[in-house]
Amino acid sequence: MSRAITGRVAEDAVEASLRSRGFQIVGRNVRVGRLELDVVARRGRLFVVCEVRARRGDFVDPAYTFDRRKQERVRRAALSYWAAHGRGTQLRLDAAAVTFDAEGAPVIRYFENVFCDG
């Protein structure tokens, strides 16, 4: 399976997980200038941007691929998008690490509020 398909399946799984928790999906692969936000969701006054990382059959855990440079890019894009579209909401920056089990089903580890300063 290609990297693009793996990413799309992972984002589909994260979107479904957020929907099951009462979130409305605002956008997927949202372009903010040269940057991109994987999943943007809203529940009441909470506005969530989730960066999704996925690996299939790789020795690298996707949770370890959120380096400082990636975090800063996500933070910058999220703040810009939120300023334009998140009026009256609180912003939370999340991450999801998606792997696949032996049958190929996605397994999500979800981390809330991980791209905070400090």
C-alpha cells in the first residue's frame, strides 16, 4: 500500500474517532499557505487541529516523528487558521499516531494538547 493511501486511511480513522466523540469535522488536509493541517474539528467552543502520523510495517513508531520543527509548523498553521475561522473557540493542538494491526486495521494512539509551548 502506498504512503499516500496509508496516510488517507489513517486520517479517515482519526476523523471517525473524533466524530464518535461528538466532534464536527471542519476540514481535512486544509492548506494554510505552504503548510497543511491534517484534521480540523470542532465540538462546541473547542476547536481542535490534529496532526496525523502513520506507519505501516515500519520499525519507526509514528509517535516519535513529531519533531520540534514539525510541531512549530503545525502550531504556526493552526494559529493562523484558528484566527481566521475559530472565532469564539478555544484552540487545542492534538496528535494521532496510527499503526496497523496484523489484519490491516488502523490502531490509533491519540494525544491531546501536545503542541503546547514549553
